[in-house]
Amino acid sequence: MLQIMRLIGALLLLSSAVVFAAENTPWSGATAKHYTYKPQKAVYDVNVKTLRALSGVLDRASFLSKITGADPFDSSIVLVLHGPEIPFFATKNYPRYKEVMQRAQSLVESEVIKIKMCQLAAEAHGLKASQIHGFVEMVPMGDAEIIRLQNEEQHAYMQ
């Protein structure tokens, strides 16, 4: 009798799991498509508050570089920094942010990804160009650089 009760209980659990699954996936699962992407030009408008968010931007840029061939002659991925992430790139903060700075520098070294920083925004954070890591290129104004890259060099805008 105990075995029959356990069997009935197991069947009830299994049927409720099937009903639950059917209610949550009325269209079944998504299908993954494979695409081959050509080299791209993109400018990321970076304005993030946390180290985690900055790491996410670096992840996205790195993956875009890889998935489009990472060709320094045909690809260009530019990160324009002009927000609260600027202090992460200050040389005085290197010990604190060493890991993410080494990663950022490594991505720039690949020659496909460039990191540019708004000089006005850096100054608003009390930082001069000489106080920012050397793998970062300072530009007079981040917004103007984003517009220039879109209009003059045909970079797609990414946020």
C-alpha cells in the first residue's frame, strides 16, 4: 500500500511539473541561429557607475571584436568614457582597480579596441591627462567625439 501511495505521489508531482512547464513555455524554447558577422565599426557611449558595469562594457566590446573577426584593418571599436567610470582609469587608483585596468589595456593592445576619454569630464573629476593611464586617448569632448566617429568614420552608436 505504501508503494502505491508513493507511486501516486510521484505521478502527481510529474504531471504537475509538466503542466507548470506547459504554462510557462507555451511557445516552447527559442532556437539559436548562427550568423557570420563582417568586421564592424562601433562607438560605445560609456557612462557607468560601477566596476561591474564597466566590466560588462569591456566584455561586450571584446566579444564584438571576436565575433566580427578582430581585424585591425577593417574593424574599429571605440569606447568613449565621459561619466562616473573615469576615476577607475586614474593612475593613482591603479592598485585598487589593477585587474580591470590590465584587462582594458590588453583589449587596447589588440589594436581593434580603443579607449578614449572626455578631457572635460576628466577635469570635472579633478584629473589631468597625465593622471590617466597611457593606453587611454584624451579627446576634448566625449559627445563631440561620438558624433565625429558616427558622421565621419561611419561608426554605429552603441550604449
